[in-house]
Amino acid sequence: MSQTNRVAVSVLHASIDVISWDGALSQLNTWATNHESRYVCICNVHSVVTASQDAEFGRVVREADMATPDGAPVAWMMRKLGHVGQQRINGPDLMWKYCELVSGLDSRLRGNDGVGDSRIHDDGGIFLYGSTKETLEILQAKLLAAFPKLKIAGAISPPFRKLTAEEDDAIVAQINASGAGTVWVSLGCPKQEMWMAAHRGRINAVMVGVGAAFDYHAGTIKRAPKGMQDNGLEWLYRLVSEPRRLWKRYLVTNTLFVMGAVKQLLGRKG
């Protein structure tokens, strides 16, 4: 499943798209409007390192219809590899910006006269999949408060266990019947990526794995201050907030990423 004029770069063997915010949003909206069954991986340091260690997860990222550089170090690495303007395209902001776009409040892809750009289409609404029922209720209220014209086609909090085939079929049927053009998936890495890959061709919408975005936007988990986000320190904020759960993920994977990045950059110079 190809993307027109797609350009990608290998970061520690993970193929990441060279893409702008406008490009990502526009592509999502085009796919969603046509109800194309696609999936998007939002790749941070943890994802990139896992992709280099786990062959199956690496395949899932490699075969994604879009893979964006979530972590600031991933975007930095892409700039070092020659894509000097590459920005960090992270999950929580991508979700928020897309909701802003399709609810008619976004101005970047619209004319100065406020008339809707022909590139922006009604995608049938968004669908929320993941997290808890309580978080989903708060999230929907906050999204509608921010974007009154946003269409939320549905929301499902799946059980925290493996679904039966019947349960999975019922979820697929519910999502497809909703008419949603995008499904925002918050199951955590690597579960959400594996789920999306397994459902491409079955769900008639674009699936986007956004990690903790539901909790951030609902306010059940506090996100790092913008200054830390802009300076690539969001991981440190999360580590300090949840050290017992995240110490291995950040300290070990960050070290492996640095080692891999140095090896890749030195090999390129050689």
C-alpha cells in the first residue's frame, strides 16, 4: 500500500517517513475520506529500538502506511541523516491537530478568507479505541468542548486480555458500521501497532497508534511542560513521574538508541 511521493529514512533499521505536519494531516484526511484501510505508527526511541530487536515488530513498523518520528531524538537523527527540516510528529499533537482540522477550526490548510480548502474533506468522524471507559468519557467531553463540530463516531474500551474471535469480529463490525474515517488507538507500544497491523484490510478506516494520548488529553496523566517537550526532555519528565514502571524502558532503550545512532552515523561517514 503505497503513499504518493513517499520518502523514508532508516533510523536504526526502522523506516521512518520524512514528512511535515501539513503533509501528515493532509494524507490522513485523504485516506480517511476514502475509508482506506491503513495504519500509522508513531515512532519514538522505544519503538525504534524495539523494531531493531524484535523482527515481528520491525516488520510491522516497516510495513506501516506511515511511520512518523515521535521522539525528539528520532527527529534529530533524521536531521543528522540529511533531512534538516524534519520536525517531531508526535501522537498526542497529531491527534489534537487532526481533530482541529476535521472540525473546521484549523487555518493552516485553509485559505486566508476562511473558505475551506478543497483538500480537506468530511472523513465520517473519529473513533476512539483503547484506555478505560472512565478515561474515554472524560476524553470525549474534552474533545467536544474544544471542537464542538467534531464528530465522534464511537468509542470502545476493550478488555485488558486477549479478545475472542467473536469479540474481535464484533468490534470490527461496530467500527465499520460507525462510518468513522480514522480510528485512534491507545493500547500502548507494541500492542497497538500489532493490533493495527492485524486489522488492516478488515477495518475500513485509518488506524493511528497514539500511545498515552488519550490520558494526556483527558488529563488523567499530566504531560510534560511544553519547554521540556520542545527540548526533547519529555521522556525525562515521564521517567521522574513513573520511575518504577518506566526506568528500564527509558534508561536502557535510550542508551541502546544512542549506541545505535553513533554506530549508524560513524558507518555513514566511513
